Amino acid sequence: MLNITQSIQSYINSMVEDIKSDAPNNSGALRSSIKSNIVLNNSGYEVDIEMLNYGEFQDKGVNGTERSWGSPYSFRKQIPSSSFSGYTSNISGQFVIARSVMKKGIRPKNFIEPNIDPKLDGLANLTADEIWNELVKKQNNN
């Protein structure tokens, strides 16, 4: 198989760095969890970008019970107030924050697609160039 994995990995790594720099940075956990995996399978290369499970909700937002952000996600039940223990140790304060977030929802941060979509053509061009270069090298060695 042609050896283009390193070039693809480098390109994807640059996309991941852009995603990380645009991701919300409250505790840093989400940013540090963003990684890419490239696997060669029978149908070609498969690229997965992984992150903590709440990254998708931060990216696309969550509709509240009183405000819609146009998100595919919506709050269906009360958020556990303990989820906000990092913001205040006051239990009633945590409850107030949880209730407010449930009503208002979570505004979309849009940090994933804007860092992937415009770069897909570049990835396709890079891949085509690398394949061409490998074929030319192989031809010259014969």
C-alpha cells in the first residue's frame, strides 16, 4: 500500500489543533480530550475525531425549555444541580444555575465543522498529490 499515512496524519493533526483552539476552555478537559485516529481498512482511510461526550453538545448547543438554539438536542429533564458544583459550593446556587441552563439551553459554540469543512478539499488534494508522488517514485524505480 502507498505510504501516505504520515502526510494525512499531519494534515489531520493541524485540523485537530484548530478545533482545540476554538473549543470552549472552562476546565481544559474538553480541549485536552480532542484527538484523531486514522485507520486503514478495506475501504480506505477512516478518520475519527474523538473528544469527551459533551463536546458534541457544546458544539451544536442544546435547546432549553424556554429558548431554542436550533439544535438537534434538547433538555428533557432537570439537570443535576451537582453538575455545577465547580461554579459554587452553595447547593441552592447550584440549583438556580441548573434551572437557568435548562430553561435557556446551551448556546452552540460551532468549533468543529468550521475547522473541518473548509479543509476537506485540501485533504483530498494532499491525498491525490501523495498518491501521484508515490506512483511516480515507484515507476522511476522500475
